[in-house]
Amino acid sequence: MENNQELNKDSCCYRIKVVHSSETHLALFPKDDPLVKGDMLIVDSRYGKDLALVLGNSCCCQKAGDKGEMINIVRRANDSDMKRHEENLEREREALQVCREKVDARGLDMKLVSAHYLDEESKLLFFFTAEARVDFRELVKDLVAVFKTRIELRQIGVRDESRVLGGIGVCGRVLCCNGITDKLNPVSIKMAKEQNLSLNSMKISGPCGRLLCCLSYEYDFYREEKRSFPPEGARIPFNGLTYKVAEVNVLSKTVKLHSSEGGVTDVPVTSFERDGETRKWRILRIDED
């Protein structure tokens, strides 16, 4: 089944996950042999034939080919494939240890992330992170001499490292990049500010050291909701006093005001109105406790 095959009445669309890399793709499979969540497959990944897990049905295949999200399913995985996968896991642990020793011996400034044997292919992949480009040509020769197979070293980013290795986030749940989506969208500090989150880097960064992927999940919601709130820093006159908007709380739908006399009060957003012509905000009422 070709990657550019269009969805038709004879095929179903599925979201699948490559087991080793945690990359997710869309794929087509014949309707007369339906897949279910948890089925294991052999697919053509970007590295070669690999084991993949069916996550479920999808309705997003129509334009997926243009975005490069489609992947070719070779066949269902059988007992032999699963047995080889288990054997490879042990071989990969041993290979990673050997490679670490070779890296240390050559004094290379690189951090090994994982080793991976491809299904049905004589190829061993090593993934690593590094601050700069690494000349690993001599290292490859060392590894070929040990493993007697084709060796490839791939440099990846720190967010990719978290996606491959997985782990637990500050929320107590599995890392988004590993368990939810591998689509690493750009995340900015502006997203944290928009949601009134602490700008303490320890609280808004993941194990990879980058800003939390989940900061982007509700950003559009907060940005849209804040259109019905007066902006922070705005000064609004009311009953002879000037009130400054100190903070807006989208979830509780309240606005914290500081008065020119030094008072502080929380006012529901329904107590504000924006003039349709001047676009200036005004306070309709402030309920005294």
C-alpha cells in the first residue's frame, strides 16, 4: 500500500505509533481486515521496517499525504516479530553499553540516548544528543568491528530525546511528547504569560529543559476569553476614583482592581462594559461587601 494512496471505500484510516521512536503517523488498511486499538504492525518507518502500535481509527487521512504524515503498513506483526522484538530489546541494552564505552574511550562530547535494531534488516541505529556537530567516523568503525553490521548514528534534539525515552511530567502523567503526540509545536513564554502562570523556569519547563508542550493546549482559549476582559494595566474611572486592572482571572471570570486610594477588590467580569464607539472600558458597578 503506497504512502500517497488516497482514502477510498475499500480502506480505513488509522493513527499508529512507531514503538521505538514514539512517532505517530496516519496509515491506510483494507476495510475487510479491520485493525483495532492495540494491534501490532510492521511498517516502513523513516529508518526502515519497524514495529508499530495501532492507537485507533482516525478521520484525518484525506489531506495527510500532503503533510507527509502517511506511513506504509507492510503487514500485521506475527508471533515471530514479537519474539524478535523482545530479543532486540536485550541486544539494544547491551549495544548501548558497548557504545558508551567506545564514546568515553574516544572522548567524544555526545550523550547517547538509545540503540535500536530494525526488524528484518541488518542495521543498528544509535541516537544521541550533542551541543555541536560531532565527528563520529572513527566511532562508527569501532562499532562495525564489534557488531559486524551496518551502523548509523543519528543526532537528535533534547525534545526528541524525551519523546523517545518517555517519563513523567510535573503533572504526574506521562510526557505529552511520548504518550499523547509527537508533533513538537513551538512553545513560547508568551503562552505562559497569557495564562497567568508562574514564569519560574523550574515550574514551566519539562525534563528536556524546554518549555512544557502543554502550554500551547489552552493558549488559544485564554487569548479568546481575554477579549471580554479589560486588559491588565488599564486605568478606569468610577465614582470619583481611578481603578487599575491588576489581574484578570479567566477561570473565575473576575478582575482584581487597585483603587487610587489603595484599596483592592475583586469584581466579576460582568461588571465591565466596553464602549462600542470609543472602545474604552467602563465599570458598571462595584458591589461593596
